[in-house]
Amino acid sequence: MADIQKTDIIIIGAGPCGLFAVFELGLLDLRCHLVDILDKPGG
């Protein structure tokens, strides 16, 4: 069975803006999940 993970924010898109958003939200101690159709981040 899969473990349940708590998430505060879901970011859709792992381009420059999505990566920056995850970074900034991490500084605020928010748990983020990053979702993108590609297998590598960066756009």
C-alpha cells in the first residue's frame, strides 16, 4: 500500500517559474509537489 503524503501546494509545470515557486514555498516551510509532463525539470 502506498504511503499517504501531506501536501500544502501542488505546482504544475517544472519550468523556471515552477522551480522558483517550489524554492520560495520551501523557504516558508510549505510542502510542495511538482508535476510536469516531462521527465526532467527546467522547461
